[in-house]
Amino acid sequence: MSMVVAVVGATGAVGREMLRTLERREFPAERVVALASAKSAGNKLPFRGGELVVEELTPKSFEGVKIALFSAGASVSREYGPIAAAAGAVVIDNSSAWRMDDEVPLVVPEVNPQAVMHRKKGIIANPNCSTIQLVVALKPLHDEARIRHIVVSTYQATSGKGHAAVEELEAQLAAVVAGKQPEHQVFPGQMAMNVLSDWKAGQGGYSEEELKMVNETRKIMGDAEIGVTPTCVRVPVVTGHSESVFVRFERPLTAARARELLAKAPGVVLVGDAEYAPGKEPQPLHAANTDPVYVGRVRDDLAMPGALNLWVVADNLRKGAALNAVQIAELIA
Amino acid sequence: MSMVVAVVGATGAVGREMLRTLERREFPAERVVALASAKSAGNKLPFRGGELVVEELTPKSFEGVKIALFSAGASVSREYGPIAAAAGAVVIDNSSAWRMDDEVPLVVPEVNPQAVMHRKKGIIANPNCSTIQLVVALKPLHDEARIRHIVVSTYQATSGKGHAAVEELEAQLAAVVAGKQPEHQVFPGQMAMNVLSDWKAGQGGYSEEELKMVNETRKIMGDAEIGVTPTCVRVPVVTGHSESVFVRFERPLTAARARELLAKAPGVVLVGDAEYAPGKEPQPLHAANTDPVYVGRVRDDLAMPGALNLWVVADNLRKGAALNAVQIAELIA
């Protein structure tokens, strides 16, 4: 076969992970084109034992391209997504640019694979990292008992904010260990040894990140009546988002039954026993550089019979971004 | 006046903070006795510009003592609490030993100061750190609209686990910065750059820490029908617990009205505006070494009209332990 795949934003944290994921999963691409801004053109990226020379993104970059994976920010996606689609590529976009467009499917392959068919604009959107792991964990429970309300508090890793954020966290930690005052430019304050809420403002007192969790969860699940109460928080972790999740259903669901469903759910690894054991729950340090969504601490709610609590952890760069995008590409291919 | 105050467990993280708090608040003690185990006896602790020589805790330690502040673990409190009370001291106990005893009041001075009168055993219990800041923040809202359900996820600091935990976190961070593999003994795994659940097991899949939040909240609020859904999580922070809190009421409460109530609530500092702004929310790094309970991100719930969300941060060694205990002592004095 002669499939050409383009990765737009190939030098970013997610772009690099996309290249590694295409390679690791032996994606059937004859050729992969690494695209980025002019200032990154000429850089070399390791791929399949050799190197890809980064090319400058231009309107002509998509000739002959079958699948274009975008992860270069919303403005690049808004400008170049339609150009790539017009050139005949299927665009799989990791930015927020197209996610809530009615003519653009928002896809998590374990949850709504059939939605890829309805790509009227030739564009498929990859959901936000914190939403992907949530819906992978909750879909089997929703199918069984219909979710009515989710209260989710996140413990999000710094790599979700890009490579510069990770570098700043590491520099701050080194400063703290050396007894110096940490400096900050990427974060709105000290991230090391602290907890921050560092997203753009949404409305009603919510951050954009939080509103994404509400809207994207409903769109992916195909149920506009799911209530979502989000609190998004950044913690000093490099990679691996964690989520504390309370779920209330239309029909009561027990933890025992939920564990049965999760044990066989696609993309999910059920961690730990029904009883609590310290340090045996899913952890970001263990999830980093792996593919699954880890679900643990599945327990019956103490206040509301038939409701449940879970602890959901996944690699935000893999399942939260690059892996999910490549899985969508596999559905297309 | 001739009041003698004893601090039991004076060399521990909370014991030291108790001495600093007695000094800072100019507690009217003629004499303060620092008590600890035999192996710490003879150590010197700074106090009021001089030093206290630590004495060994024995059954005779409480002669002439009016108030005994205990923070040496539950087994010491169970053994020596009744001895101190029999000697005529009012015991204010920071351990979990007596908290759920029907004849022992569990007191947060901003919430239920009148309960100190009912100390049938001569013992008053100081609640758990994560509960104290929660009830200080929620009491004015409960008085206004009657809380029916709380969903709380915590981001707890390592100093809540004692001084050895802080030292282990710092050693782990130094190892990470130096590119070495961190070691762990106090934590059930790596705490640096990670998120852990590291408490003793309770039941039903919950940790002891989580069940404390349920039972203590109801006892302090004096309302056994308050539903509490807890998830307790440790983050790599030295001092300052943070809590993401969803609250549903009997009567609808708006964020605007809640902000009015919180702005004048005792012990509370309301942080930030009604709109979201990154980095402007309460943070553990800012709360450490201060007295208040900081409440921010007060916002109307997106899923359930009349419900609210808040972000609550406080110094777990001060308001979460030593300060609350000394405030109880002030009620007695």
C-alpha cells in the first residue's frame, strides 16, 4: 500500500509521541512526513531506525497525504485543517479547534468508533486528554446503567501543558533542592511542591479545561443529558493524569458489577482489589509510557446507594493524545 | 494566673507547632511542660526566647497541669489521656483515639465551640486535619441552606504524615534531580513526581482517612444525615492540604450568596473573584505557615441547580492540628 501520513507539529511533545506511536504500532504508512513551523524545519527526528527531516508546513504540504495528524495548536488547525482536507487527506486533529463543530466527529475508538464515518468536513477531532481517559473508563458503566451525573476532580500532569512546562517544573525542583527561589514563566506561579489551577478562563467561574470536560464528554457519549461537575487541577507530576470520579446512574450500579464490566472493557486495566490497600491504586508514575487507562478504587458510594467512585489514571501524552489519534487513524486505514 | 500547660509529643511535627502556636498567640500559661518518650527526654526545644527541656512522659507528669495538649499518636492518648484527666487536666487530644467517643466532644471552635462543655471524660478531641478545614469552610453554608451531600477529593501534603515523610519526600526529590532512583520506606512508593493514596485501610474500599472525613464531619456539624463521599489523595507538597468540594443543599444556594457568607465567616479568607483566573486560586504554598482556611473558586454547579463547588486550602499543621487545638485551649482558659 502507498499511504502517506503527515504529522503537523512533529517537534512538539505530542507530535514526537505521535511519531513514536506510529512506529511502535507498526502503522501501515509507506511514508511519514514531519511538518512544523519554519523555525523547526531542517531538524531531524528519529523514526523507524532512521531520521525524518522536518519540513516547513505550507499549503502545499498535503499533496498525496492520506492521513494528517495535527498537533500544533488550535490556530494552525483552523487554518491548515481545511487545506489538508481539501487536498484529500483525512485530518485527525488533536487541538480544540474543531471538537465542538457539529460536522466534525469527536472520537475515542473504544467509545464511539462509528462516529468516524460522519466526517463531513474531512476532519475528525481528538478529544482533550482529561476527557479521553474519563470516557474510556465510564463507557461500560454508562452502557449498563446510564450515567446521570459525574463529579470529577483531576490531578493533571505538567506534560499536558507542553515540553516547556516540564522543563520549568524540573528547573523549579532543582532550585528547591538547591535551596533557591524557583522562577516561573510558563506556570502562573511555583508548580514544584505546589498545586495549581493554570488553564485559560472559561465562564461561570470555570476554566476552559473544565468546560471541555463537560461538552466533550456529552458529545463522545452521545448523551447531552449527562451532568458533569469538573474541577481541573495541576500537580507536580511529569506525565500521567489522575482523576477522582463520582458517578451517579439512572439505574443503581454496584461496585462489584462495575468491576466485572471494567475487567473486560477495551483499553481499560482494572487495578487492585475491592478492598483499599495503600499504594496499590493506579499511579501516574506507573501509567507514564504505557497505553492503558488504569481504573482502581472502584467502590460503592457511602452517601448515595447505587452510585460509585473510581480512580482513573492514564498517560496524557499517549491515550490522552497521540495514541488516541493514531487509533483513529487505524480506524480510517 | 498560674496555668500549667503540658504538650505531649512535643518533639513531633505537630507538637513543635503547638509550642510555636502557644507562643505566637501569647497563650496565658505560666509554665509549659514539654513531654515526650524516654528517648527524646533531655532534648531542648525553643520557646519564648528560651528553651524547654523535654521531660519523659510518665503517669506522674500531669500533677498541677490544667491543660494537656496531646499529639503523640492514638495509643499514647488512649493510655495517658484518662490519667491526665484524672489528675485534673483538661485533655485536648489531636489523635484519633477519642474522636468518635460519645462522651468526648469533637471541636472546631468556629463551628461547634459550645460542645467543649460536654467533656464528660475530661477529654476534648481535635478533629483530623482534612476534616477541620472542610467544616470551617462549609459551616456558614450549612447554616444557610442545610448540606445534604458533600463530594470531596483531597490533595494532601506530606507533613500530615509526620516529619519522616517530609524528609523522605525531600530525599526523593534530590534523587530525582540527581538522576538517581528514589528510595522509599515511609511512603508505600515514590511520592516525588507522583500521586499516592497512602493511608491505612478502612472498609468498603475506603481508607481510614476517608472514613474519618465522613464520621467527623457529621459529628462536628451535629447532623448525622449529611452524606459525605470522600477520596483522599497525597500529593508531593510539604505543607498545605487542598480540597475540591462539591456540595448539594436542602435549599438551593447560589455562588453569589455563598461568597457573601464566606466573606464574613470566622476563620475563612475568601480568595479570588467570582470569575476563574489561573493562579489566583488558594494554593498550599501560600497557605503554609498561616492560620486561615482559604476558600476560592466558589461557583454554581453546572449539573445540579442550587449546588456549589469550592476549592479549600489550609495549613494542615496549623488549622489542621496545632492551631485548632490551641484555640480549643483558649475556649477552656
